Amino acid sequence: MVLTKKQLGPGDYEIIEEGQQQILRINYLGVSFPPSIEHSKSCMDDVIDKLIQVPSVSRVLLSADRNYIYDEGQTQLLREVANLYVYLTRQKKVLSGGGFSIDYLSRNPSKLASVQYIVSNLLKSDPIGAYVELKRMIREHKILISKIKNQDRLKMENSYLRSLNEIIHLLAKLKIVEMVKDSLDGYIIGDRSIYVSVFRPIISPNFMLTRLMAQIPIDAYELDSYNLDEETNVSLFSLKEDVKNYYHLMPPEFNLDEDKIELLNLARNILAEHQPEEKEFTEPDKMRKTFHNIGRDLLIEIAQTQGVSLDLDEANKLADILVRYTVGFGLLEVLLKDPKIQDIVINGPIGQTPIYIVHQDYDDCVTNIIPSAVDGEGWATKFRMISGRPLDQANPVLDTELIAPGGRARVAIIGSPLNPVGLGYALRRHRDKPWTLPLFIDNKTIDPLGAGLLSFLIDGSRSILVGGTRSSGKSSLLGSFMIEIMRKFRMITIEDTLELPVGSLRELGYNIQPMKVRSALSEGGTEMAADEGIRTSLRLGDSSLIVGEVRSKEALALYEAMRIGALANVVAGTIHGGSPYSIYDRVVNDLGVPKTSFKATDIIVIVNPIKTPDGLHRIRRVLSITEVRKQWENDPLKEGAFVELMKYNVETDMLEPTDNLINGDSDVIKEIASTVKEWAGDWDAVWDNIQLRADIKRSLVDYSKKQKRPELLEAEFVIKANDAFHKISDAILDKDGKLDSKKILFRWTEWLKKGAKNYATPS
């Protein structure tokens, strides 16, 4: 959806309604003074004149080659001046001599002219100058009065002085004057530099509706800075008066010269005539490429007619920006380019508050980006068309996904009446590459032994539920499980919103079939219900089954799959819950799965964020790996069905093995061992294999750090390492008749050195 602005003549204005707020937009293209309240007295005078006509506006937008946006606080300063002007001229009638002695003014017309000059000219264009000039007039008049002996004249002069004092008293109460009152020594009337410290507009190219605060807060201390590409910079700051950090984005569109901005404005107005049809949004990549090619050719053509030099590389870059602000999602796409952003939140009413993010290194941050209400509505329309799902009064929640050149994200939208102030968005950014267990070891989410145990359980084709709160990392951990499944096995994934790394794994050689089902929060539509999707998966042949999230009725079908044949392979999914019992309670009591069916669950992994002692930071940790035993009837907690194999120790910040695991008191692991000739009845051999897998994961992480090659922990190389482990194990078993862990580790380590040396980092 493309917005076309109302065509205004130079100096004309319009009022834009944005939620409960009104925005005064003035067109300053073609006027003789710069569109800057702080630098131009003519601009300030004109803005205040218009505020006198429309006193209820919340923000002022001056539109020229760029947009200059003055926020509510700055607009309030101007409104106060406008209100004072109306009071003095209409109620006190100072321009016609009201409030002064008529006899006095008839004898001293120059005095009236001085007052008229201050009120009618200086007050609107330079209120600080008006205050300073009036102080000078009062000072000089007091000196004059001190020399007067005639009582009649003295009476008239004092009357005039009282009127001046009344005016300066009102001027002194203006907030703009109060802000600078202590900095007026040596002030020269007409000097605008003092206004630069008061007015700090948000400046943006005028093809954008989103506001971006380009200036950094005065009290900010820089924490970090990095580039997303050659032209996009990110800086992070600590703010003196705020526990949230400040995320400052500077995208390429804010560094364009005036000629390039004008080209984009003209091209955008032409492209606005083509409204993409709904069917085009079903293939967003194709649509973007089409618009990019059209936009590039259009920009080149306009540049030639305008006499602007534009080479092909510049045209492509401008076309990228043009696509972003027409059929794309604006600065949301630039945010998604940052691999360190985990969550993006846009609260309603949109247009009044900035975007908030969760940063990988700096936790919760406020950004310098303020989207407009029009942005919010436009995004909602696009998401409806992309997803094919409704978002209206009857369906106020929409779950979908955003795939953009910068990255991909899960999107949750809430609208009226659920959201009483309009629209609200929450985006969960997916990592560009799939998570792996070695990556989780590297960031201390799990330790090597925990990773080794999970690898053993996955190879043992167990049914696993990953539980945790929102933003705990459940889906990421589930994705790392998929990396542990050997590529020779088929996988079927079932999701209502695509989050699992299906595309990446397919490119890495996995035999994988995704299925997209209807959201549990949606009714009707063309998508298949999740429970039917799971039942359908059972007819697609022998496969591992990965369920993105167990939310509703599909729980029954999932447990049906676990019980009637899917146990030949891994069955895994995520579910909300902070402990094994809370997951049991949710599955049985909330989702209606019979107690006996819940016994099909073999392993429950709990991952959750925990707070640091200062309360300012959150770190994700696997808190427990628990097996579910089958010998219980009514209450698995009271009857000891939940047996912890590993548990997080807050003092050591480690996931540690329990006595149950160390001593081999695990029915699930024994069941896996019973199907392997070399392990049956030999706990030491089983434990040795779990330790071997842990040692391999640890060795990979250590080698990556030693060689300063973080890419070795990414999915592509980890899959190669897993393949090598299985092949080496098979070769040694075939030759020696047993799995010799020392030999396997030695040969795998040799493979690691050679494999890493020959591994070319993907571009």
C-alpha cells in the first residue's frame, strides 16, 4: 500500500489525523526561507501564525527536500507563544494601545510603536529576543522615571511601566524563556544559535512516513558501534536517566544528497499509481524483484530528465530503498538486517512511541525509530495479504511471518477490540543460520555433557518436549535438535507460523517436508487445522516429526502420533511451561490429552531466561533434562514419574548430571540401550558413549575458539562433524566389533583438524 500525500502549494498546510493526535504539515518546497524553526525567524513566525489558526495540533511537520518533525514537547513551546500572542492582541489589545494611557500614547507614538514591534514581530519570530528587548526597554524607562519631577507625567510613565512589566511577566513564564533564562548574558537579538539548543527536529527524507531521531541524546554514553553494511551504522548508548539502553540506527536513506532524495520522491509518486494486487503478495520475492527492476529503470529515466548523474550501481541502491518504502516494510527491514536483534516491539497507539528491541548483547533497548500510524495500517494490510489470514474486529489477532532481504521474523499482531488503542506488533527475529548445540555450548545455554546427552536421546529416537516461557529459546533449541538428526532420515515439520530452519536444512542436504497449518488463534480460512496436519503426516511415510509449537487441539493428534508408530523416529515439539509438571498440567488439563497418553512423552527439556543479580540482564539456560517414567496412574509428580537426569546449578552456572544419570537410573536410556547389541545391559558402555558425544561437542567448541573460527560452530560444519562421527563410529564398530570411544575420539579429532583446514567459510 503506497500513501500519496495531499498536493499543497508553497506555504500551504494541512492537518493530518494520527490516532488521537493532530499533526500540522506545512509544505515549504519553493519558499524563500529554510524549513527550520531554529535557524529561520521567518519560518518560526510562519509556524506560529498557523498554530494560532489551529491551536490543537500535537506535532509540527515541515515538508521540503526533507521532513523536519518537531515533537509534542517542542510544539508545546510554540503553542505557548501562539497563545500569548492571541492573549496580548485580542484580549489586551496592546497593538491598538490597550492597557496604556491614551494621553501618554498620543504624546509618545514611538513608545507604542516599540511595543507593537515586540508583540507583532519579535514575539512570533524571536520570543527570546522579545524578552531581552523588553527587559532593555524597562531598564531604560526606569532610568527615565528616576529623573521626572512632574507628578502628572510621572503618573503616566508609571502606568506605561506597569504595562511593560505585565507583558514581560507573561513572557518570562514562557517555557522557552525559562529554559534559556540563565544563558542570556551577551545575547544579541537576531542570533538564532540559542534556538538550536531548544529545538532538535527529527529529520527524515520526505518519501518516508517513519520518523527517525538522527541526533543522539545529550546525556548518552556510547557502549558499542558496528556496521550492518557499508552504509548502515548502529550505535548503542547508555542513558544517564534510564535503565534501558538506546539503540541508534542510521540507514543509508539518511545520508542521501538532495538530488537523490528528489529522484526517490518523484519515482515514489509514479509508483503510487500502481497498487499491488493481493495475489502479488503471495509471492513477495517475485513482487520485490519486479518492483526493483521497474524502480531502477524509472530512476534512471527520471535522472536523465532531471540532469542528475546516476550510474547503474547507484540506481540499484536507490531502487532497494524505493522498494522498501513502497511494497516493503520500511525501516523494519533495516532492523531485521541486524543479526544481534532478537525481538522488535511496536506498541499502540502507533506514532506516539518509539520501537523497542531486545538486543543480543544489551538486552532491552529503546530505538530512535518512531513509525507513523499510516505505517502501522499499511503493514497490517500487507501482512493480511501475505498470510491469507484475517485481521479485523472478529479476528483481532494475526500470527504470520515476515521474510525480507535483511532477515526473517515471526510476527504477532493485535488489533481492535483486543488492543483498545489500535494496532500493536511483536516480531521475533530468526537467526540467519540454524542454531546448533555447539553454539549453545559456546554461549553457555547448555554444557557439553547436556549436549552429549541430547544427542544420544535424539539418535535413540525419543519423543521430546521443549518447554519454557515466551522468548526462552524453545524454537531455537528445537532447531538445534534437527541438526542432530542424521541427514539420511526424513523429517516432517508442522508449524502454524514458519520458524524452524527448514529452508536452510534443505539447502544443507536434508530430506525435509514442511507443512503449514492454521493458527490456533484463527477460525476458518483455507489452511488445514494443526491436528489434521499431524494426522496427515502419518500418511507420508516413515519420518521424524517436528512440531513447531503445541498450542491447542493438535496436542491430541501429536500424542496419537507418538503412540501409534511415530516412535520409530524422533518426535519433538515445543510447548509453554516452566517445569515438567506444568507441562503435564497444560497437556492433560488444558489441552485435553488423556493421562495415559501423556506417558508417550519420554523427555522434557526446560529452557528459560534467568536474571542476573542486578536485575538488568537475562541469560538463557537449559534448566533441566527430565525423563518421564511410565509406572504411574494418577499424578506423575506424586508418584515419582519425573526423574531429573540433569539439573541447572545456579552457583556454578552449569547444567549438572544428577545421581540418577551418573548411576544409570534411567528407564529411557536403558530402553535405548536395549536395542543396541553393544550396549544392552552395560551401563558403562552407554555412559561412555554419552561422554564421547560430550567430548566431541566440547572439542569442536574449543577448537573453534583456538583457531578463532566461529563459523565452525555453524550448522554447515556441525552437520559435517556429526556425519564424520557416525561414519567413524560405524567403521570402528565394523573393524573391532565394538565402539571404542578413545579410538573414535582420536580419529574424529584428526578429521576435525583436516576438515576445518579444508572448510571454506561460506560467503
